[in-house]
Amino acid sequence: MILDGKALRKRILGNLAGEVAAFTEATGVTPCLATVLVGGDPASAVYVRSKRRACERVGMTSRHLPLPGDTTQAQLEALVDELNADPKVHGILVQLPLPAGMDSDTVLNRIDPHKDVDGFHPSNVGLLALKKARFVPCTPAGVMRLLEESGIDPKGKMATVVGRSAIVGLPAALLLTHAHATVTITHSRTPKDELEAAVRRADILVVAVGRPHFVPGEWVKEGAVVIDVGINRLDPAPGEETGRLVGDVDFEAAESRAGWITPVPGGVGPMTIAMLMSNTLVAARALTQ
């Protein structure tokens, strides 16, 4: 079965639109997400536009703040401080990656934890680890929502996470642990035989390493749930203007073995934006009390 993130996103955003409307009517406050984009990276610009469109779709205010590529660290931090102090802004998102030479950790740590709708601030990471999450990072939250909406209970399952980033791999492993799965964390430097063994025993496999077809489909356990977070553009084939998008798992080989699998694109990616909208509403409710 295909785990269709696009269809689920549509349903989630439809429900959120009703919740946002009710919240605004009750409080007179419209949830606001501020997005900051430094430089002109085309992929980052596409991501930000998607987030802004989602805001409009659910009735939130989208405040976009584009900055030139020669913006200094101090200027970016000053803008973050302004957004922290603005009571009309409930969520702050600084689009990554930042231009070379900028310290992204310092910038992200400067965001008010109560407006950190990406869930990257150290205090929010700590709360997540303690099962007291203020905000769950959007992509791992989307992974868990896909499982939940598909009736897949991690309890008692063997789960393998391939990838250890603070944005996806580690929080996904925490969330699966909280959901009572037995979790193995692997990554690009795990010895190949150990990686293969961990993948083969996984009832739930989450792959987020950013390498096309990093996990061969024949490694996938029969009937497993495969969540492919990766999105990679291949070099164009002869006659193509752009290369096709593929995941970190060899989809064609894995599809015949998996019980459930996410497509790329159209699987986890749409869920990330849906969870960002959800986090922004959570932030607005907390800051409006």
C-alpha cells in the first residue's frame, strides 16, 4: 500500500483551516508564520513558497522576509530578535541552509523557543526527549502521523532509522521509542553488513540520509513499512531537461516487498508542511493565553 502524504496533507490542512477560523473568531488573533530566506537558493525559495501557500490555505498570515546573500550574521540575528519581540508573530522559520560562512546553530538557538515551530531549539529538543514536547520537528512528526493515520502501531515492532541528523533521524528515533518500538539507529558510516542486517530485520524502516538509492530494495523485509524521507535529483538522462526525483530507498525493488511504502515525491514531503502549519497554530494558542 502506498502511504500517500499528499492526500493526508489535504485532509489535515482542511481540518486546520476550520481550527484556525475558530481560533481567530474566539480571540481576534490570526496565527502568523514569519519565514526568513537569506540569499537566492532556488530550492530554498521553492520550499518557502510552499509554506507561504499553505499558510494562505489554512487562513494564517504569512510574513516573508527575504534577505540578500551578503547579509551579515549580526544583521540576521538582529532580525530574529525583532521577530521574537513582535507579539503578532507566533512562528519563526529561518530557511536552511544558510549561505556559507553563517553559523546556523547560533541563529536557530536565538529563536524564541516558544516561536520555534521547526522544533530545532535545544530546549525543544530536550522537551521532546523527555516526552514533554512543545513542538515536534515537522518531518519526524509527519512520519508519525502517516503511521497513525494508516493504522500502523509501532508498539512492539522492530524499527530501524537510517540517518542521525538532529532534524530527522534522531527525533524520529525518539518518537518511535516513545511509541514503544525497539529502535536501531544506523547511518552512512555504519558498516555495510551491519546496516544490511538492521534494515532486513526492520518492521518499520525510516531512511533519511540524502543519498539516492542508498538502501537497496532487496534488503527490505517482506511486509515492512518503508518511510523514505530522502529526496534527491538525479542527473538528467539523455533527452531530459532535468533529472527525476528519487528517494534514499530503491523504490522499484522495495515496492514489491514492502507492505506499505512512501513514494518520492508525494510521501513525507507534503506532511512536513502540514505539520509546520499545525505547530504554528499550537504556538499561536500558547502565546495568546
